[in-house]
Amino acid sequence: MSLFHWTCNHGRAGIEATGTVEPRLILGLGWLAWFTTEPHPYPERTGLLHVCPGSPTDCYRGAWRFVVEELDKCHSWLQSTEREKAEERAIIDIERLGDPWNWYVASEPVKVRLG
Ligand SMILES: [Zn+2]
């Protein structure tokens, strides 16, 4: 299995500075780094249509793909303790249009490479 993290130009700069995808705070869900099993996901179902708050017009999350190099740090979202601890409303919101059976999460930084 491979896992992928998609990001915009803004996100790419941050990832390349550390070589890792860092967990980010999502209200109701906690601090999580997100990945997908899909090498070419549907943008909407994977959340790639969300844009950076400060630069909505030049932000596209499907611009760059990183490949996970530390699979052991990631686990299936649907079976995760992170999901068990999350707020029900936030879970419904994020899964509503998505394909969460493809999603993996980590609560710590995960090493990746552009690919
Ligand atoms: Zn952006």
C-alpha cells in the first residue's frame, strides 16, 4: 500500500522545509495529518477543494503530491482512536462529501517525498 498527501503551493513550501507533513488542528477533530490511499483522488471527496484562508484565489490543493515514507505512523481514519475521540458533528461534516474509507491519519509528523 502507498499513502499520498496532496497540497497546494503554500503547503508544499512548509512540507519541504521539514520533510514532513505536520498535524494540523481541525475544530472538533483535533490535531491530524491527513493522507489518502488514492493515487489520483476525486478532488471533492478528498477535500482538495478547500483553500487556504489567506490566499483563496491562487490555492489548489491538488497541485502537488507527496508520498509517505513512514507508513507505520499512519492508520485508517475509520478505525482510528482519533475518530473515536472526535466530535460527532465534525465527523459528519468532514465525511459527508468524502470517501473516508480511503483516508489515513497520523497524530505526529510523517516523513514524505515529492512523487
Ligand atoms: Zn494554499
